[in-house]
Amino acid sequence: MAGGSEAAAELQEEATCAICLDLFRSPVMLDCGHNFCQACIGLCWARSAGAPSCPQCRQALPSRSLRPNRQLGNIAAGLRRLGQTVEPRQVRGSQGGLWSTPGTHFGARGLFLLIKDKVKAERQKIASEFKQLHQCLEEQECLLMARLGELERQIETRVKEKADKLSKRIFHLDGLIREKEESQLSGCEKGKSHRACTQKVSCAGDMVKLFPRTGLYPQCFDLTFSSAVNVTLDPDTAQSRLILSEDGKSVMQGATQQHRPDSTKRFDPWPCVLGCEGFDSGRPCWEVEVGSGSCWAVGVALESVRRKGPIDMNPVGGIWAVGQYKEKFQALTSPTPTPFLPSMVPRRVRVCLNHAEGRVTFVNADNEATIFTFLQATFSGKRIYPCPLDSCPLASLLP
């Protein structure tokens, strides 16, 4: 009897699906020879990504072809009709472990274990691929950063080389310009036509409030124009504290305001006056004798220079000038003045205007050394006037 039970158990085991661990229902055979319920293998493959394989032996299959096994189905149906209650053996799963015992359908536990294995394998695969990708990206980053660093060093080297060459070129051109101007100005002064093409302005003493206000007020200086050209000061531009002579050749700064009609041309409150004659072309030049004064400034101003309120004493305000305040020599550049140290303290300053090229040059007439040059001045075709930037307490213009 025991032998019959064992045979029945073996027969039931052969007719049991390895997935659901129940008697076969519509069994089908795979290419590897293993049999499964058609519904079980279909559900297993539906939940599995990639190429089909046998859930029992794990053999990869070329296709999802299924061959019905009617004979095995008939045996399973017969066993089911007989209602055999044979104590079954334990059935081994696809990886050698125990799946379950007969009578409990695989739908919950079996599929869970199968999916868990698949998920674990897929997770390991993704982690491995991600690790490789991350390592590759790190290597690419290191390579690109190294190339970028080398490129930055090359760019810095090239920029420095270009800057050095440009600085040397500018220095060379500036020297040539100065030599040319000094040569022309020297020839002009020594020639007979010097007094026909220049104006000479003598300026002695200190100028008031040229740089930040000092409270040194009043002080005196003289202006002397000596030229074949009739040079006079424009009374309509003179600030009301200034006193002009009848011939317009002298000016002094009084202690009180003068009764003059208000005008848009008049400076107020800055004590200043412009010349009557302006220049909109050519290359005029004139000299200003500053003497031994420790506070002076000479230059040119646009006709449109601001007349009312404070004045910006730099090219932004329409003024190009140099000057001295106590021991400091400065060119009134923007945004801040540019200090300079002349080889000889000037007593006569020559102002040279090149309207076409937008250049204003100041030369020490005592030793013909260039003091300072404003390049690329924006005159915009406007008239330029000789102008001491701050009016003086006393000034006289001599014929």
C-alpha cells in the first residue's frame, strides 16, 4: 500500500505545475521540455522584461512559442477527478529552493518570489551601469577641467603678451607725437611768423579756487596777451565780481559784486571769463606766463561750458586744462586729476590746440618739454575758447 501511495505521489508531482504548484490546467511545453499551466507561464512572462526564459531551468528561449501537452493535461484532469489525497513531496523551485506545498496556489507567494528575483537582478544591473556611467563622467570631467585650465593659461599668456606689445607701441607713438609737436612748436617760436600765429598770455600770482576751495582770497595775477591778433576778454561772460578795463585787456577781481545784467553767457558764481575769440578749426597756440605763482591753471573750454552753478573742471565738463596748486602739478582729467612732475617748474606754458584731431597739448615754453597732452578730445565741431579756469583778482591784458 505504501508503494502505491508513493507511486501516486510521484504521478501527482509530475502532473503539478512548478509555478502554481497545483495540477496542470491547459499545460503547455516550452522548447526546453518543461511544462507549465498556460495561464501561469503567460503571467510569468508578462511580468518579466527581456527575452523569454524557462522559470524552472532558467534556459533562455529563442521565442515565446508554446506547444499544448494534451496527454499531460488528461492525466492532470484524471487525477483531479479521482480526488487523490496523496501526501505530496516537497517541490523544488527554479533556483533549488522550496516553492510551497500543493494545494496553495502560486499566484501570491510564487509570483512575489519570482518578481523579487527579477527586481534584484535588474537593480544590480542598473547599479552597475550607473557606477560605470558615473566613473566615466568623472573621468570626462577631470579631462575637461585639465583642458580648460590649460586653455586659461594660454589665454592669459597671450593677453599679457598682447598688452605688453600694445603698451610698448603706445609709448613709442606717444614719444613720436611729442617729438613732432616739440619740433614744430620750436620752429614756430624761432620763426618770424611766431607772433602772427600765437597769442602770448602772461599770468602771475595765484589763481583762486582752482582746485578744492582753500580760503586764500583774494590774491593777484596778471594776464598779458602779446600778438598781432587783437585778443580781448568777453565782458558778457565775466562773473559779476570781476572788473574789466575799457579796452578789455585787463581784468581784476573786486571785493564786491558789480552791477551787470544777468546773462546766460555769464559765469555765476564761479569767477571766470572767456576770450572773445573762439576757434572751430585750425591749430592755434598761445602762451601763458604763470610766473612764480603757486596756484594757476590754463586751458581751453567749449563754448557750451556750464556757466551757472559749479563747474566740472575736466573734459566731461567741457574743459581741458593743466595747473598747479601749491606743490602739486595736475592735469584736470576725468574722473580724477592726473598728477605730473615737470622736469622744470614752468613759468610760461604754451597751449596748442589741434581742433581737427581733437588734441590739446601743453608745453613748458622755457625748455620746450611737453607737460601733458589730451588725446581724442571730443570737440564735436564746437568752438573752443582760451580760458583760465578760475578768474583772478587782478589781470591786465597788454597790447
